[in-house]
Amino acid sequence: MSEFDYQTLDDIVHSRVRLAIMAFLATVERAEFGIVRDVVKATDGNLSVHLRKLEDAGYVAVTKRFVARKPQSLYVLTKTGRAALLAHIERLEALLGLKPAAKRKSP
């Protein structure tokens, strides 16, 4: 693998909105949909598409419940998601020459 192998970047994480979602969720225990929307500055529809993609990848988990008869969705970054985010950061650092490229494990 070359030091400048951009193809090792995780396409799921690399999207600006998904990266912002994961970075925010890495700083909190869990967050309600509206809070994530406000922090990331996304529309409801756009955010829900990105959250679903992260959920399908196993990077975030959602718990749905009702509070005062209103639906509430709580999102958390999973262990897999945290590992993917950290791996993405390491790959970016390697691309920038800030760190030697780590040997990639087979999935």
C-alpha cells in the first residue's frame, strides 16, 4: 500500500455530513435527532438519509421511544463506528504525511 492511497478512506465516513454526525456523536453519550440536526445544520430529510446509511453500516445505533406521546429517536456511536472514525482519522493523517500509514486489517 502506498503512503498516498486515498482509496483506503472509508466512503461511509468520508461524507461531510456523516463525518460531522460521527464526530459529534463521539463527544456525547447519546443525542436526540433534533440535537444532531441542529449541530450538523442539516435538514430533517437529509439527516435521516445519512443516519440510516450510518445505521446500516453499524456505525450508529438508534433507540426509538415516545416522550409525552411524541416520538423520539436517540442516536449513539457504536464501538464499530468509533473504530471506523478513528481509522478514518489515521488514514487522513497518513495521507497528509503526519503519520506513517498503518497496515490495514482485512475485513
